[in-house]
Amino acid sequence: MKIHCALFLALASALVVADDNCQKDVTVNSQEDLNQVSGCKSYSGSITIDGAPVANLNLAGVQQISGDLTIQNNGGLTSVVLPNLQSVGKLTLFNNTALTAITMGSLKSLDAFVCQNNPRVNTLTFTRGVPNLETFQIIDSSVATLPLLNFTSITNLELYGNRNLTNITLNNLSQVNGYISIVNNNREVTVSLPQLSSVGQNCTFANVQELSVPSLQKVKSNLNINDNQFKNFTMDKLESVASSVSIINNANLEAFSFAALTEIGGNLLVVNNTEIGALDGFPSLKAVDGSIDVRGTFANVSFDDLQDVKGGFNIMSTKGIDCSKLTGDYGSSSVTGGTWNCKDKSSTSDVTSTDNTESTSAALALRPIGDGRVGALTLGGFTLALFAAQQLL
Ligand SMILES: *[C@@H]1O[C@H](CO)[C@@H](O)[C@H](O)[C@H]1NC(C)=O
Ligand SMILES: *[C@@H]1O[C@H](CO)[C@@H](O)[C@H](O)[C@H]1NC(C)=O
Ligand SMILES: *[C@@H]1O[C@H](CO)[C@@H](O)[C@H](O)[C@H]1NC(C)=O
Ligand SMILES: *[C@@H]1O[C@H](CO)[C@@H](O)[C@H](O)[C@H]1NC(C)=O
Ligand SMILES: *[C@@H]1O[C@H](CO)[C@@H](O)[C@H](O)[C@H]1NC(C)=O
Ligand SMILES: *[C@@H]1O[C@H](CO)[C@@H](O)[C@H](O)[C@H]1NC(C)=O
Ligand SMILES: *[C@@H]1O[C@H](CO)[C@@H](O)[C@H](O)[C@H]1NC(C)=O
Ligand SMILES: *[C@@H]1O[C@H](CO)[C@@H](O)[C@H](O)[C@H]1NC(C)=O
Ligand SMILES: *[C@@H]1O[C@H](CO)[C@@H](O)[C@H](O)[C@H]1NC(C)=O
């Protein structure tokens, strides 16, 4: 009996291990190839399904893929069902132009999920939720409702160009170790990340209708709030941003508040937000390691606690700000290290310009900010935005 059992086990494992069809990187583009792969309970290697003439892809037999699974360029594919797949490396769905539904019935472990350029996808189902993973991206796809995204931490999260996506609510996400980018989804999109407290790299929100990040405390690279539709936002728990903060081109923005923000490691740029009445959203800001540049049509400017701007300080408004008072408050070299420049309604040129630096080089000359890579990239964007803003005023 004992012998029988052992023999049976040995045979069973020999069958699995010895099956050559289940253990190499493979590209599948015919029904025949597909049949072979779908017989593998455990696949050792990566599978790419590219240009296969199938309408409904159901890999019911596959439970584990040690490498990646890529499903791409299958023009006739309408549905993908992976009912029993429990673990895979990177799962990519790219350029499947007729694909409408993707169903993952058992997935509990994956490194990355990428759904890109699938213009008809509207249902994305992860029955077991999505576990903590490295990267989750949905890009230029027509997903209208997010699947159950109950991960608590992630490296990178990107939701870009999904025109049908109107609600981005991730109740359990607290930690983004890499970047978060929520850009150009439906113009009506609501973004709610109630527990998000820290972002390791860039944090970008663009084209958003309503933004709620009430627990955000730290952004360890750039914070970008550009081209949004909201009238106001608050980030009142945010304490520090390691690189730059930019608030650009938010056409309806009337007010914002960063009640607890004390330190910006790069530049502060607030330009072309034509509805802001008073630029007073930084009551606790003490130190800016780069430059400050604020331009627009606001009537008041105040930085109640500002003590140290290492770079230049540029304020311009076509409304009733008073440059003589502002120069008294911030223009001295004890506050502003670089060029001070204030231009109000009555100024025909930069009449209050003074240079607090030793050289006469521009306020926005390159300054090292954080690690060189981020600083250089940031300043590239900064200069561009300034140039554009100048045309507005
Ligand atoms: C998308 O897939 C189609 C086949 O369905 C292919 O002809 C086309 O080249 C692919 N496009 C890209 C950008 O890969
Ligand atoms: C996406 O939205 C457009 C416009 O509202 C609609 O015509 C289209 O059917 C939607 N696509 C999907 C896949 O839901
Ligand atoms: C996510 O949801 C699934 C299914 O409901 C559950 O098994 C899992 O524990 C949840 N994970 C978290 C972190 O809430
Ligand atoms: C969030 O996590 C809790 C457990 O901590 C779980 O019960 C809940 O279903 C999760 N919700 C979402 C939407 O992820
Ligand atoms: C967005 O979805 C969440 C659940 O995921 C729901 O609680 C919330 O009410 C929705 N918000 C809007 C504006 O529809
Ligand atoms: C923010 O805007 C919403 C509407 O977009 C409004 O209901 C709310 O009162 C505003 N809050 C503040 C503090 O201005
Ligand atoms: C600007 O400040 C003045 C004086 O402090 C105040 O009367 C006015 O209401 C403020 N304007 C705005 C738009 O906050
Ligand atoms: C961070 O943002 C900057 C400027 O917006 C960009 O150039 C850079 O590529 C971003 N870095 C990452 C890791 O996304
Ligand atoms: C400034 O905002 C207006 C109105 O939203 C927009 O048309 C214009 O392109 C913006 N300018 C720049 C330089 O971004």
C-alpha cells in the first residue's frame, strides 16, 4: 500500500515536471498552441498570446504561471477569463481592440497588472480583490468601474486616459511607495483616497472633478495639481513635499489649503489659475529650498510663516496686490535668497525687482534640488510653465 502510494506520487510529479509544453517562454498565436498551454496547471516560464485567432480566451486549466502573461494584439478577442489562475508575475493586456471583459476568478498573487490600449473594455473583475502589488496601471482603456482594489500598499499606481472612468475610490490604500498618477480620465471623475498617507515619488492629479486625500502627510518627490476642474481642494495634513509643488491651469480653482505644509524641498509654482481670489493657502510654510513663483489674478497674497526661500521669489498679479507691502514682508535678503520680483496692476515693468544673490543671474537658474535627477527634470518643466504663464499675463 505504502509503495503504491509513493509510486503514484512520484509518477504524478514526474508527469508535471517532465511536461516540456509547460516550461519555457512561449509565444502563442494559434489555437493549437493555446490548447497546449491551457493544459498546464503550473506553467514555468512566460506566456505571450499575440495575434491569436480566438474570440474567447479561457485558460481554465492554468493555476500558476511563474513568469509573465501577456495578451496583446488580438484583434478578434472579446473576452478573457482566467478562472483558476492564482499567481502570475506581470499580467499585461495590451492593444486588444475588441476586448470587452476580463475576469480573474482566483488571483491572489501578482507583481504587476497593466491594461493598456484596450478601447472597448468595460468590465474588469477580480473576484478576490487585488493584492498588494508593485504596479497597477490602466491606461487608455474604456474601463468605467474599477475592480475591487483593496490593496493597502503599492509601488506605482497609474490611471491615465480612461475616458469612461468616473469614480476612483480606493478605501484601503495607505501607502504608495513609488508614484501615483491619476490623469486625464473622465472629466467628471471623483478621486477619493481616504487613507493615503504617503507617496514615495511623484504625486500627480490632473483633469479631476473632485479630489479628496484627507490623510496625505508626505510626498517624497513632486506634487502636481494641474488642469483640474474642481473649485477648491484641501491637503490639510500634508507636512512636507520633498521636491516641487505645482498648481497650474486649474480653470475653476477658487481656493485651496495646505494648512500644515511647512517645507517644500524644490520650487513652488502657482500659475494660471484664473479664479483664485486670495493666495493664502500656505499659512504654515516656512522654508522653500528652490524658488517661489506665483502668478495670476489673485487680489491678496500671504505666506504667514515664511522665513526662508533659498531661490528667487516672483509674484505677479493683474489684480489689487500691493507690491510695496509685499516687498516689506518678503523682499529682504533675510527671507528671499535669490531675485525678488513683484509686479502688480500698476507696474509697467518689474519695478520692484531686486537681486539678493551675488551674481545677477536669473532667479530661476538651475539650483540643485534633492537628488540631481529630480531637480533637473523638475526645473525643465518649471521653465516651460513660466514661459507659458508669461504669455497669459
Ligand atoms: C494592435 O493590434 C493590431 C492587431 O489587432 C495590429 O495590427 C496593430 O499593429 C497593433 N498596434 C500596436 C500599436 O501594436
Ligand atoms: C464610454 O463612453 C462613451 C461615451 O459616453 C460611450 O459611447 C461608450 O460606449 C463607453 N464605452 C464603454 C466600453 O463603456
Ligand atoms: C480584499 O478582498 C478579498 C476578497 O473580498 C479578501 O479576501 C482580502 O482579504 C481583501 N484584502 C484586504 C487587504 O482587504
Ligand atoms: C478594506 O479593508 C477591510 C479590512 O481591513 C475590508 O473589510 C474591506 O472590504 C476593504 N474595502 C475595500 C473597498 O477595499
Ligand atoms: C464611488 O464608489 C464608492 C465605492 O467604491 C462609493 O462608496 C461612492 O459613493 C462612489 N462615489 C460616487 C461619487 O459615485
Ligand atoms: C468647495 O467647493 C464645493 C463645490 O465644488 C463647495 O460645496 C464647498 O463649499 C467648497 N468649500 C470651500 C471651503 O470653499
Ligand atoms: C484681501 O484682503 C483684504 C484686506 O485684508 C480683504 O478685505 C479682502 O476681502 C481680501 N480679498 C480676498 C479675495 O480674500
Ligand atoms: C516626476 O516628475 C517630473 C516632473 O514632472 C518628471 O519629469 C519625472 O519623470 C517624474 N518622475 C517619475 C519617477 O515619474
Ligand atoms: C491658462 O488657462 C486658460 C484657461 O483655462 C487656458 O486656455 C490657457 O491655455 C492656459 N495657459 C497656459 C499657459 O497654460
